[in-house]
Amino acid sequence: MHPGQVTVTTTALAEAVARQFPRLRAAEVVEVASAGTEIAPFRVGPSLLARVPLVPVAGPGARARVEAAGRHARVLGERLPVAVPRLVGVGGPFAGYDGVWSLWTWLDGRSLDHVLDDGDGCDLTALAQDLARLLRAQRAVPAAGGWSGTGRGGRPLADTEGVRSSIRAGAHLVDPVAATKVWEAALAAPPYVGPPTSINGDALPGNLLVADGRLSGVVDVAEPVVGDPAADLQPAWVVFDEPERSTFRDAMALDDAAWQRGRGWALEMAVGGLAYYERTNPVFSRMARRTLRRLVDTS
């Protein structure tokens, strides 16, 4: 999918686990099916998950970012109404892989992106309520400093050539005129003027787990994202149609300007992956196409 991407085998990772975490030398390593765009996940024994970046990143900065994510996960685990994984250890380079990787606690559940893509039965009204409850709880986490500059929403919504060029690249999949209209309407919305707020920044189906028909966990915890809470409205178009979209909107309790900016954040995500992942990650590309259809149909 990406320049510099490395394919890691279960054999190579099992050897790395045994060498770098000797107490786990007998643990079975199994690749986990994923439509993720940044991480290759592997189950390690019954209770751990290895997260291996698709594009290796080495050095103390990479390790520090994983450790910061681990600290953030501990904070979230105490405040969110769903399960949050905990960082267990940070691994280093191994044969065929020159980068940092990590071990986290395993969470049971099924990735929401596969549930939605397969059309499996899921109570979408309950999901809308669960997801809004989760994102409101994250919004209540104390935020340190100003805009984080990381994650979607960690900076003010602004026009970029990246969005414009992505719309052009996906013109065979979505009406570029209609998509541009959605984007420009979002840019015209009043900007966020409140204090930067703790947000998820990446509340996409691939980062959410479902068990017994209800939202059960979050995965892919990164460093804290602080910024515009409107970015966490993305699921309104990524996940929901009516009437569940209105259920989610009401439960999120944000104003009309945030709703318009949220449409922009959802479009930015969707057009960025629409054509880029068309052949290499069809699950993500289909999600992006559904999102854009909903945005255009409700413009």
C-alpha cells in the first residue's frame, strides 16, 4: 500500500518475540485479518497483540511515541466506557524489519469495519448511542496545552492541495463537482473558537471493536490528540444512515457549525483513501466510497 512498506511473516515475528521477550518464547504468533492502513496486527499467545507498523520507523523518537501512546492508553482506560488495550512492551528491529514495534493486551471483539463491510447484523441505534458516549467521555479527558497538531482534528480544518488532488484522483469513483461542493461548504463553516479539546481524532470502524452487538473496545491508541471536537463527528457519515445519524448527532451535543466542519473532516478522510486504497485495501476504499456517497446525498 505504501512506499517502504515491509511484509512481516509470522515466523520472523515469532523469532523476534522469543529473542526480545524471552518469557513469551513459547507463545504462538498468528496474523490477524485487518484492513488497517498503518499497522499489521499479530496475536501473540492468548492475551497479547503485536502491532507492527507497515512502514518501519526506527530510533528513539519512534520508541518515545509508542511509550507516549501507552501512557495515554492508561489514562483512557480509566475514563472510557469501553475496553482500552494496555502497552506491555516495545520491541526493536529484527531480521527483515528495521523498526520499532509493540506488544499490547489483547481485546476480544470483532472489528467494526468488517462487521459493516460484511453486512452482519448490528444494532446501529445502540451503536450510535454507544459511540457518542465513548466520544463524549474522551472529550472530557483533561487536555494539556493547545492544538496537538496530530491526528484528524488536531489542527483547524483548512483547504489543502492534498484534498483537492485526492478528489481529482477519485473522479472515477465519486462526482468531483459534488465532492468539491461538500468540501467548500465545510470550509465556509464558522471555525472552532473554544479551547482545544481532547478528541479521538481517528474514530473509524477499523479502530473500534464490537461484541454481542455493542461497542466493546477501542484499538490503535496513539498519542493524545487535542483540537476541534467536530472531527469526532466523522462516524455520522462513515458509519450511519438515517435515523441512526440523527441519533448520533443528538447524542454528541455539538452545534451546527461543528456539524458542518465534521462533514469536512469526514470528506478529508474519505477522499484521501478512496483512490489510494482502491486496489490495495478494498475494505477501506469501500468505506470511503460509502462515506462520500452519504456526504453528497445529504449536501
